[in-house]
Amino acid sequence: MTADRISFDRAAEYYDRTRSAPESTRRKLTEILAEELAPRGRVLEIGVGTGRIALPLDERGIALAGLDVSMAMMSKLLEKTGRAMPFPLVQGDALRLPFTDGAFGAAFAVHVLHLIPDWRGVLGEMVRVVRPGGAVMVDQGHPAGRRWREAVQRRFERETGVERRFSGLSDLSDLDEAMAAHGATLRLLPSVGARARSAPEQAIAELEEGLYSWTWQVDPEARRRAGAATRAWARERWGDVTRPRWSAWRVQWRAYDLPRVR
């Protein structure tokens, strides 16, 4: 991990199980994205990772290329395909994309920009490699409906003394403003609802274990102490922390249409 990028090598073994969504939600999102991307020719995913988004699109016939800083994450993608490369994969830095200007009909990123301090530089690179009239698409992942999970994370954050979980993008209005500066027009894709059930104890245990990138800056003993304090706080607030609770949220992609002439 460096100041300008985070490698998810250490998360490759468990990444997918911590980023799950209901199958019906994943299926609907894939349909929306496939319809959006099908006419655009080859498209690029920044932070392709384990192929969680890209592989279902590949199955729908979308021409893709994927870039990630983590070889371990892309190795998991290849395991899913029996070691066959389904589309071009490149290890690289999102701030220095190894592609020519206008090489793609679209570029997209999922849950990436909050990890990179110079996220505007990443947007600039995405705009550069997309041809005029193409689109830059972002799912930044702010499930407003998952309030109890966010409360647990914020309490754990407070107990660890971490001042800021993420070093990159934090406000979607900043994203809209940055893309408007590139002459892009915002278009919201249809939103898709999701609903899942889990217990506060599970969320706390995942934080203690260090399964999320922002917890990697905290040593294991400090995470253990923060987990114990967060667990005590959660018991006072909700009682039985092992009782599963429902969360409902919506996922909505932002598509930024680039001008046809630059």
C-alpha cells in the first residue's frame, strides 16, 4: 500500500464474500449495465479485481478490458474461469493508464475512487482513454439504507482513533462537479433495490479481523480493543447483537456522457 494507491492483495481470498449482494440485485444490475454498454464497443473496468462486475458482463457478450493494481485479485478472477483469460487483463495504476487516447467506448469503476487521494487524476485518465461521445460510469457505493451497519463502522472508527476512513472521494457532489469540468453530462441509471440480513456481531467481527481496507492502518491489538468497546456499545443500543437485522438499500450507477467533440 502506498500513499496514492491501495493494493487488495491481502483481501483476495475473502473479498467476494464481504461484498455480496442478493442474487436478484446482481442480476438486475448486470442487465442494466449490459444494456448501457453493449453499443459502445470495448469498455474498460478500473479496479476489475476478482471480476465481480466484469465476469457477468462478459457472459452477456460485453467486450471488456480490465485493469487492477493487484495481481492476487486478478488471479482470483482467473480461478473463476478455469485460468482462461476471458478478456484482456492488465496490472497497472489507475493514475497512469497504459492505453492510448480514445481506446474505449466507456470506462467504469466500482467502489474505487474513495481509496485514491488523487481521484480527480483517475477521472482524468478515464476521460482520456474514452473516445468522444463515450461514457465514464461510477458506482461509488453509498447504501444509505444500511444505517445500522454504518453506525457500527463509525463507532469502531471512533474507538480506533482513525480520523478518516478513506483518503479519496467522499462526496458525490464533488464527483459530479469534477466530471462537469470535463464537459460531461450526468445521467442516472435505473436504481435497483437490495435487501439483506446480518447481525451486528458479524459486522464487528469483520472489523476486528481487519477485512476492510481502512482497518489495515490499525494494528490487530487496537482492532481487538475497538471491537470489544464497539460490542459493548452495540449491546447497550440494540440488546442481543447476535440477532440478525434487515438492511434495505438501493444501488444506482452514475453515467457521465462525454462531449462528442473535444
